[in-house]
Amino acid sequence: GKAPRKAPVKKPGKASKGTREKRPYRFKAGTVALREIRRYQKSTDLLLLKLPFSRVVREIMADITGHGDMRIQPSALEALQEAFLYNSYILTLIDCNINAIHAKRVTIQVKDSQLAK
């Protein structure tokens, strides 16, 4: 096998002129976004946070019933959240995102949703 490399020896007496910190590596545009998309596609956990989703559900229940003092079991709330996750609305948003990426854009526009329908 090969012998391990030796570290370069610095010469004494030379002061380093204006050494800068190494800048962090920048990924190409879209690389991190595509990595996040892959991560979320592989995961099975909830994408929406529980507390904001709970607030929306309680607000809708208050609008329908007329009073806001109704209770909901945590298991029912979790079932609603999982059902919402697999709703066609989410799938439409994913299709819109694919259309935007195909058009070399990051932002979803109205024409993307019209194309997805």
C-alpha cells in the first residue's frame, strides 16, 4: 500500500496576508428544493402542523354549528388531518408544482393550476 501523505510544513517567519474564512458551498439553483421534494415524498409523517390544523377545524365547526364550545377527540382530529393529506387538493398542488418546474419557474401560477385540471 501507499504511505500516508504528510501534511505540508509551513515555513517559519512568513506571516499570512489577509487569510479569509472559507465560504460555505453553494448548491446549484433548485438542487436543495428537489432534495426537499424527494424527502417529503419518502416520508409518511404529517406535513401540516397539528395546532394550526386544529384551529382551522374548530373554526369550521364553530361556523357550521353556530357555537364554538364543541369538543373533538384527538383521534378524530388526527383522522381528519390524514384524510386532508390525501385529498385531491394536495395532488392538484403537486401537479401545479410539476408544471411550474417544467416551465423552469419556482412560483406556482394560475396557468399551472389550469393546466393541472
